[in-house]
Amino acid sequence: MRFEASASCLSWIPPLAVEGPFKVPFSIGLAHYDAPPPDATPDIDALLAADAIRFANELHAWIEVDDGHIVDAGMTGRGAVGRTTLRVGPLGIRFAAVSRPTLQHPPERHDDHVRFTQSAGGHTGVAVPHRIPRPPFWRVTAPLAWSTLEITVRSDGSSEPAIAAASVFPRHYLYDSEGVLLGKTGLLRYAPWINGQVDEQTPWSRGGGPVRVTGVPSAPERAVTNAILVSRPHRQHRLRATMLLRERPIRDTEVHVLLDGILIIELDGEGITEVGPGAIFDPAMRTPESKAHVQARAATDCRLAIVSRRTLQDDALRRIASVQEARLRSHLPPQR
């Protein structure tokens, strides 16, 4: 019997992701951020053609099972790069990205599963000057964005995709065989990426480490967050790792939206889950039980947007609060 599985990773630049002097081209409209990719069944070629994502990594794997034993396995895949548009003049100028060779590692075969691994990516279309630690001390290159996908396919037909490693910028989305969004990288590090400080930490230099991947927020949260991201900029709060969200208080007329980083939700001081970009924190909707027992602590450095509740729909915020409350109750001990 043949079992197949697929995984895709889309790389894109979220609004407000760029900081420091390099955000100027984005602020004046020369460069552009990307709208969040779809939650399900992305048309990768269409997104690339529309300059809506920067890179894609697609991996397809299969195994043959006979009488419960894996007798054969194989994989195919591709890395796909897009174009970067700079809006100079009425039409703009499009710069083609330069792909690196797609790397497929030999499948790791075990008694009851096979693990498949593929790395893909390339240099963005626009080169920038950056310092290097050796003569001539400056180099003009385009930074390298990439991801390493893994799929584990088991002899019972189940499978598990994962982002095993990735560049520290931009954001990477993980999709499963059905095209459903499963996870996203939680922490962006733009400055070291654009300055070439991580150029040698890539699969092509036998480097590149794991990244923090979080689950996706609830559907109501995603809808509200996506609308916020594509609207005007908002003022922001920053949390250093280990800080509590309550150390950056906001009014009950405002909500926090996690733009970047990972927060740990703690119940009576014990971590119960992690949340990543797109999570919404609404003080006005918190129950007395939540305020007494639950807190959010930064697992990494975090950036949060502060959004007026008047710009959001009350029904959407109530749906978000209902989902969050249900998740919290699933971790509470049963009532006697």
C-alpha cells in the first residue's frame, strides 16, 4: 500500500516587520510588505506571480508498505522564488530573486516511519551593502531567505510535517497535505539578516539551526489580526523575554495584538501553552477567573500593537474571548 504526504512553506514579509533605517523604503512606498497568505489551499504559483510571497518550499513524499513493513520510499519537491517589486515610477521595477540549489537529503528510514528533508530558498532580488568581519569589510549582496521542511510518514499512513530550520527573516508559514495552515515561525530578526550576520548559517554552508514555530491562532483571531495588519500602523509595546504582559498595561478600551515573538500562557504560574504572532489579548473580555489565575509571559522578545476597540467589531472580540475561555477551561482540573 502506498501512503503519500506533502508539506509547503511560504515565506513572506509581514507589515511592520522591518525596523530601523531599513524601514524607510517601506514607509515611503518604494518597497512593500505582504498581506498574510491564505489560511488554506494556497495557490503558490499565483502568489509568486503577484509578488505576494517571497519564497516557497514544497515537498512531496511517499512510502510503500507491505504487511506492515516499509519496503520503499521516495520524494520530490521544489524551491520556488518570486520577484521583488520596487515602486519607482508608474510601473515599478521588478527584481528577480536568485534561487539556491534545492537540497534533498537521503530519507531516514526506520522500522515504522521514514523522515524526508528538503531545504530551499534563495537571495532576494535587491542587494544591500553590509559589513563583514574580514577584508574588504563591506559587501553588496542580497540576503538569503530559506527553509528546511521535514515530513515524517509512518507505516500506518499518518504523517507529520514540520519546519526543521529556517532563516531568521522573513516569516515562514507551514501547510500540510490538505493545504491547511499548521504553524508559523514566531520570531523575526531583521537586523542580523539584512546585515549578513547569518549568511553562513544556512543549509548550503552546512549550518542553519532550528527556529521557534508556534501554532496558529483561532479563526476569529486570524480574521481580526489580518485586518489589523493591512490597516494603518499602530503604536506598539515591547516586552523583553521573561517579562509579563501585565507590565505593559493598556486601557479596557484597547487590545493587544502580538506582532512578533512568543508568549507563554501560564496557569497559576505553570506554562500551559505558547502563542505566537496574531494572538489577541483583550483586557475587557477577561473573566475574574482568568485575571486571578492566568498570565502571559514573554518567552522571547516581543512586539505588540495597541489597537482601539472602537476600530474592531464587538462580535468578533466576543468570539475570540469565547475560544480563549474554552481553551483555558480545558486545562483546569475538573470541578468536584
